[in-house]
Amino acid sequence: MKKQDRRLRRKRGIRKKITGTTVKPRVSVYRSNRHIYVQAIDDELGKTLCSMSDREAGVKRTREGALAVGEKLGEKLKKAKIKEAVFDRNGYIYHGVVQGIADGIRKAGIQV
């Protein structure tokens, strides 16, 4: 199995267990080699409520940059009157950039 296949297998197991609603959306993280992308998704309606990336935030793909991306997404969620969310690490290890995003969202006052 390739590294990508192992991640996708973990992702399927995670997605069986968590779903997002309008009140408590799923915050999904995608990490490419150059950038990080995060979006809050309502799985019942199949809609993205809000999104953020390191390009949009104007930061680099580091843990500190991920913290800023998480904070900005948290502010967007606050404006949408969302107080809590479900964190979907998308099969990635909860470490570094992925952990930074979650910490940033929590720092903004959203319960993840």
C-alpha cells in the first residue's frame, strides 16, 4: 500500500463516524505539499458553509500559519453564529499543521 492509499483508508474509517450539520458543521482539512485548505461543511445539505486557506490568509504553510488560518476560519464561523464544530482530520496525523488548525479554531472561541 502506498502512503496515499493508507491515508484514504483512514479517511474512510473517520468519515463513517462523523457528519456535519447546519448547527455543528464538519471542519475538513486538506494539506497539499504547498498549501493548507480548511472548510466547514454541512453534510445534510451537502454545502460548504465557509472556507479558508493559507493563500487567502496570506501566511506560509507552517504550524504558526495554520494557527492563523484556524483563527480566521473560527472568526468566519462566529459570524455565521456557529459555536461548535466536528473536526475532520481527513486521515492525516493529528500533529503539526493539522493540530495548529484545530488549536486556531479553538482560540477563536469555537468548540472543536
